[in-house]
Amino acid sequence: MKEYDFYIVPTPIGNLGDITNRAIDVLKMVDIIACEDMRVTQKLLNHFDIKTKCVSYHKFNEKERINLFLNFINEGKRIALVSDAGTPLICDPGAVIVQELRKHNISVTALPGANAAVTLLSQISRKDEEFVFVGFLPKTQAQIENILNNYRYSDIVFYESPNRLMKTLEIIRELRPDCKVAVGRELTKIFEEVLQGNVNDVISHFRKNVLKGEIVGFISRDENFVNVDVKEKIKILKNKNFKAKEISIILSELYNLNKNEIYKQILET
């Protein structure tokens, strides 16, 4: 096996049996494991009898750790980066140190492995392969609506916390009431659940069930959406002396767009 200075090592998202033999070998072979939460990682290491030393590396100390890791590598030590679950750098820390290591021409490699978004996508029906991954959704309704509008013609995959999922689904329903969605929770675990259907049906289901565990969501593209340059259409109608209310009605009827969203854009232009 070719040796590198820095290894990006995915860990299971639930079922410990999903870790690869190569990942175990690397975690045993390196001198240091950089991890988000040493308590979480230690459980994994204990399970596979891995004795390698751990050093904390999380979003609050990423920049502080750069010099420490560079010094380790200059001393000839090899480092593996893990997250609490899944693949590092995918909604998890790691981008800062990888960027710095590549600047110093330090050898970096990544192992393939568990990823919650791909695990969901591999078991739900889709029209084609194209999708947009947006990571964890923002907290405000306006920000979520902005994502839904910007990627209206793409399938969207996102992460969400269980205590916020219902609010997120209701925002989706408000903006796109006929939308098809999928929700996966506790993926690879004993109580794994994957549900796909109309947003109303999914909301009804989860109202009757206690939500626990990590959530991965999927929003199907708007099949009725027409990719039109709304700003240009607004400009044309303004030049013809149509009022804001009239423009919003005309464009919403012609292109099946949200009237209120068009009205907001008119006021902003």
C-alpha cells in the first residue's frame, strides 16, 4: 500500500460493520488520528482494537491546528483525519487543513466510504442523476426559500436536525405544495426509515412518529418550473408602464411562478 502523509478516512454513519478493511489498516498504521470528538472516535477505535493516539480537530480549532499538524508531518509522522460519522469535509471539518497541506506539497489521499447523502440517493427513485447537495439547511425561512427558488429545476439533497425537520417540511409545502420529497433517518441502523412521497403525506407520517437520529432529506425538482429570466421580463413590462401588481399577476400566470416572489423582485429592481 502506497504511503501518504495525510489520510482522509470515512467512518460509519451508524452500522460499525460498514467501515472498510483499508480504513482500519490506515487508522492502525498512522501515528495520529485527528478527530472531531475524541469520545465518539474512541468508541470506534476501541471496537476495532485501534491504539493510535487521537488529537482533537473540529470547526472551532481548525486554523489553530495547522502548525501542529505541519510540525507532526515534518517530524515524519502520518496523520489520519476522521469525523464523528461519515466522510470528512462533507459537512464536516477538514477543508482548512487540506488546503494548507496542498500548499506545502504534502501528500494527501482520501479513502472511499460512508456518506449519508449517497446512502439515501441509492435507495430512492429519481428522474436522472443530476442533483444539488446543499449540506445543512440554514435556519431562517427566507434562506430556505431562497435555496428552493435558486435550485427549482434541480433535485436537492440536504441534512437536517430531527427537531427542525417538521418546520422545514412545512416551509417546502408552503412554497411548493405538490412537491415530492424523501426523508431518511437512522440510516444503516436498526431503526432505519426511508419515506418518499408527496410533502403532505410525509408531513402526516412524521406527525404521528417520534423523530430521532440524523436526517437526510431530498426535494424533487419542480417539473412545472419554466426557466425564464424573470428580471428581464419585469424590465420589459415596466417599460410598457405596467404596475407592480399587474406584472406579478401576468408573469405568475404565464410561467406558473409564485406571484408574491415576483412582486418582491419587482420592488427590489
